[in-house]
Amino acid sequence: MSDTLAALKLLVQEDDPYKVLPSLKLADEVKGSKKKTQMRKFFNKAAHIEAELGAWAADYFIGASIDSFKMAIREGGEKLFGWKSAEKDNVMTSLSRTMIPRSLASQIEGGFPKTSAKFVCLLNVLNRVYTPSFCGLIFVNQRATVVALSRLLSAHPETKKLFRCGTFVGMSSNVHKKKELGDLLDPQVQQHTLDGFREGSLNLIIATNALEEGIDVSACNTVICFDEPPNLKSFMQRRGRARKEESNFFVLLAHDSSVVNVERWRQLEDEMTEAYQRDRMMVDEARTWENIYEQGYRNFVVECTGALLTMDSALGHLNHFCTTLPKKPYAAHQPAFSFTQGEAASQIWATVCLPNSIDPSLRQTRGIRSWHSEKMASKDAAFQAYVRLYQAGLVNDHLLPFRPEDPETFEKRPPFVSVPDQYNPWIEIAASWESTRKFYRKVLSIHRPGL
């Protein structure tokens, strides 16, 4: 443990903010909460960074966090939303007693300090895959690790001239979320990281799982999981970010990881590939069956009118019939089809369900035979359903839905109506001026009350 981290640990053990602020402790007791204090959370983040990256990164994180906190206090504390004044003063007093190295540059000049074995492994991977066209992502689990790893890669002599690093931890719009000690990244300015990566000014982004999906990121040729993915979804999303040809995907595992854990990730990728190929095969097979021509059976004819119903026209008739039914809120107004498969893959049966305004005995109809494709099976079910509607008297002899007999629903006005031209008074005035009559001048005064 570095001297800086040891000093911070001693400070956390000796100085409990609840001793100075008993009201905070009382509030926590009322809520039944055992939430850690800001100082203890801060120490845990720094300890995690030292274990993952080394003492230099932990010292940088502690110093940068304290400087950021002091700057926020000097600017009025607006960035420390959710902090009480007494809480800010108490934490400020505690941090002021911590001895933090003010210059990390002097440590670099005498030789870069020793880093963790995990970071050395990351360096080996980056040096092996680096090319002038390199563009990659490094996923970590904790937000604090993002900024520390970015600063470490930018300062380390083996990487500082090769990688132009950016950071991303999400673009949350919740401005009322309480800012914690050690949170060095501003979510509002992270759009610049994505823009720089697309433009090429940045070639490496260190990010949390917020960048796994839902955000447009340029195609990468290297994706590294600095921490083991928590689940299969994260594994697949991260693997999918490496979309360029001949891309690389790495998962860093501890030396004490069992062979079972290593094989588990290999097995997951094999299962993912197998599932994709299986789904692709099913789609191709279904498309093949859909393209097979199948001959329908006999048509239905109404003898008195000669109206004809075929399998090809039945689905259109059925949709038209459903549009004439009374509309009900939160209810489907179109026929719904469901399919079942027989013993063979080429045996597909269809059942059509009509809207619930139809008599229950007529709502569901199944086709009379199996088909190779869902398209033909749905035609069969629609044909049988429409024949049943005719037999039940719900469509007329022309195989069309009955129209309402209410005469008020029809427009009675004629389509065209003759109207006179617009009255123009100036025509009569002009005619009067051309006459031989005499005109006499009179002055009229108009008075309006209140003006």
C-alpha cells in the first residue's frame, strides 16, 4: 500500500464524519440505512485502483479528486449537488490533513513506478496489436478506474506516444444526482469523446458498460475487457463492437482463474456462433419453403350471384370484413394468425382468430390441411373462415359485408348547386355617375359614444 493510500486509510479510521454531524447519523438510523460515508467510499475506490493498476494510479486518483473537490468548493459548491454545507466543510477539513504528493512528474523522471501485473498484461496486449490504424475500446467495471487508467496510459512511456485516450462512463441527464467524492468525469462533455473517436483525433476509449450498446461508435479493430464481463449479454455486446475485418477481442483473467473459467468464455463464444448459424439456417429453410409453389384446392361460388371466393382473395375479403366491425378500445380489429407445426418440418397448420365482436362460435377457424409454408396455411384458414361467415349470414350473396340501412348516414344534398355571383356595389355607383341626374353635396358628421 502506498504512503498516500495508507494516510487516507488512517484518516478514514480516525475521523468519522458522523461524530461531527450527529444529525446525519440520526437520519441514517431513521432510514435504517447502513450506507458508507463519502470518505470510506473514496478510500475503497482508491484501494481498488491500486490493486488494479498500481500505486502511481492510486496516488493520481487521490490527488486529482482532492483538487477537484477543492476547486468545486472555491467555485461556490454548485457542482456538489446534494451536499449539505456542514458535510462539505467536514470532508474538506479531513482532506486537508492528508499528505498527498503534489508532483507526480518527479516520480516519472527517475523511472516510472512499478505498476500492477494486470496493467503489465494490458501493456503487452496493446503493444502486440498496435498499428498506425489502431482504434480500440477498453471496458472496465468501475467509473473510478476509467479516469485512472486513461491517465496512466497517457503518462506511461510505452503508451503515451501511441494512444490518444478518451473516457466514457455514460451520458446521464439526471442533473439532480448527488456527486460523489472521486467522480472526476463530467457526463455533459463526454460527447466530445465520441466525436473525437469518429474523427480520428482519439484512437482509444476507456469506458464502462455504458458503451456496450445503444450508442453509435465507429467500428473498432480491438476490444479489451480489462475486467471479466459479468454475463453473456455483456460478452456479446462487447464482442460485437469489434466489427472491423481481422479485429481482436481480449478478456483479461487473473492467474488464479481456473481452467473452467477460461473454457467457459470459449464455450460461450462457440454457443453464440452455433445459435447464430442455427437461426440463419432456420430463416433460410423457411424462405425456401415460402418460395415453393403450392396449388390451392377448389373455389367457393355463390350460385345465385356467381360471386367467387378463392384462396388468393380470401385474406383480402377477411381483412375488409373486419374493418366494418364496431371498433372497441384496447381490442384488436384485424384477424390474427397462429401456426402449429406437424411431425415433419414441412407440415404447417394455421388458425385464424377474428375480433371479439364476432360470435364466439365463429371467432376461431383452422385450415383443413397442412402446408409447406405459413403463407399458404394462412390463406387456407382465411378461406375457411370467410366461408363460415357467409354460411352464418354475416356477408351477403356478393360475398361482401352488409352495409347499414340507416338513411341518415347518406348525404342528401345534390352534388352541384348554382349560386349567384358575388354582389358588387361599385357597378351601380358607376352607372349613377353616367346618368344626367343632378347630385347635391351634403356634409354628414358621425359621432360614436366614448370616442
